[in-house]
Amino acid sequence: MHNFESPGDAFRWSELVDQLEGRLDLLAQAFTARVRQIPEYGDSQVTVLEIRDTARETFRRLIHGLRGGPADTARDGLLAFASDLGSKRARAGIPPESLTSAVRLDFSILWADLLEIAAPEDAGLLASRVDQVWRVVDEFATRTHMSYLTERVRMAQEESSIQHEFIARLFNQSTPSAETSAQVGSALGIGPDARCGLVAASGDAGARLRAAATQFGAAQRRQKIFLHESGGNTYLFWPLLLWTPSGRPGDTRNAPQPPPLVADIPSGYVPEVHGLRGLPAAARTAESLAALLRPSDAGPLSADAAWARFAQQNLQDAGLDLAAQLEEAMEECRGGERERLRETVQHYLSTGNITATAEQLFCHRNTILNRLNRFQELTGIDLTIPAQAARLVVAWA
């Protein structure tokens, strides 16, 4: 179906467009008043004067696009202005939802003003022109958003590149200076004395850490987590106040816990690093912890949980195998005695209490005492002496 417009309608439309152009200040004023009600605009660095001037120029170009005849020049100018506006709003830090709300005002304000200046007999003309008005405004809005998103991506890439550069500078120093930590903190948006948590992993677990960091970055806006890769290892660190056991910032009633995104990834874990200057040393600790991971480990491994493994590994590297010595000492055990003694000793080591051990193993208290005495007879280890008991903890780590 074709809509052929009469010369009279074309002339009348031109008159209405001319009237709109004469009301640019009113249009800009209406836009400014309404856009300032959007909280992010009211609190942003975009001044009222800039909003009003930009609105006036926006409406001038939109109205120019509503005129009949060849419109290539007007369209190109409008889209170039939209591109520039989108980039400016991205750099000003306006959230995308707020930009959408602001751009939507253009059509409603423009159309409301058209209705105000039109006569009752113009109803048919306006009905025939509503699609044209909408197309012009929609094309402007689409280009603004495209430019905005492009600029946001560029800014994010630039920020990420700068952050990675500063993080690498920090981790490449064994003992960073106060000046370096201050510069890194400024680049990352956290204080140089911030308490942080850190995990490290390599191989498949490292790949999972990288994927988790990417997923987190796409979903979060205010919380921070940082990635560093070096020597085949992947490190993640984060300000501790963002991750608490209750999930609420500032809740320090319990020991720091790893954030949910790494809770099921086997990795070396340093729960608390005091200041950015401590991160390189913490990274080395986490890397060493990661080397102690076993197939049964289903999440981060901290020094508190792995100190015995550390000691065992260091002793073995020095040629001292405590586990082998124990096995040799218990060679005369027969039947299931070796297993019973080990089970009893391990339960006692975990509780330090004869009665509790008896309850856990469903044995009489005297039975537990007899087994501990038998173990001491075989190995020479008195479990009531902490220094001797520690040998067992390390041997069976």
C-alpha cells in the first residue's frame, strides 16, 4: 500500500518542522530538566550547561533530518554527532541503562512538542509522519549506543592493559618498594596497604582460574579481582573486604575465605596478604602450596591445612623419610594390628582426648590406652609429648 502525500501536506509539514526549529531552546530545556532526574546524570561530571547545549544540538540535527528531500548530508551529520556523543558519555562514566533512558527522551519530547504546535486538523498528517520521526530518532539512538559500547570496550581494553602492566611490575620484584606498591594500588583502584587474598595454579586448574576471572569480570561491576600469569602459573588476587564468610563486606568475624568463583578449584591459597608489597612473596608461597596438591583436593589449599605436607616434602628432599621409619618400626605387627593402631593414633591426634577417641571408635577407654601404649612400645613415640606427636602428623600428612 502506497501513501502519496499531497503538496499541501508537504508544505504543512515543512511549516511544523520550521516551528520546531524555532523552539530549540524549549526542547533543550525540557530535556535537561528530565534527564537530570536520572540519578547517574545528576551525579555525573556532565554539567548542566553541557547537557543543555548537547540537547539543543541534538534536536537541531534531528529536526534537520525530518525535512523532506535528499537527506544524505543531514543524515551523515546526525550520525557523526551521535557517534561523538556516545563516546563522550562512555568517557564520562554514564552507565548504559542511564544512557538508554536519556536517549529515549528525545522522541517523547520531540513528539510532545509536535502535538503542542499542531492544529486539530493536522492529526492525519502527524499520523502519516510518526514513522518518519521515529526512524530518524531511532537511527540517532542506535548510532549513539553503538559508539558508546565501542568506546567502553576500548576503555576496558586500555584499562586492562595498563593494569596488567602494573601488576607485572609488582610481581617481578621480590620485595617491591613502597613507591611501586603505591603506583600499582593507584592503577588498580585499591589502597597499597589493602589486605588481599591470593590463589595460584597451573595446568588445567590454572585454565579454570582464568575462566573464572573472565566470568567474574563479565558479571561484576563494583567488586575487583585481578589476574596475573607468569612461568606457567596463573595467579588471582582480590581485596579481602569484598569476600567474607557471610558474603557481606566488612564481616571479619571468621577467617577469610576464598571467593565462591575459586572455591572448587584446586590451587595454592594464601588467605591474607598484608598490603600489595606482600603479594610477590605470597605468590611464591601459593605456588609451593599448589605443588603439594593431591587428586583428592577439591579446592584451595592453605598453609594451615598443608603445613605438614610442607614439612614432609622438605624432610624427604633432605633424605629423611619419617613414614618409612614408622613402617619399619611397625613391621612386627600381625593381622590387622597395624591398621588398628594407626586408626587409633590418628583419631587421638585429631582430638588429643582419650575419651573422645574411644567414643569415635566405639571402644572402651582402656582399649585406647592399651593401643597407644603398644604404639609407643613399637615406635618409641610418646603421643603426650607434642614434639614427638608432630613427627606423626608430618609422617602421615
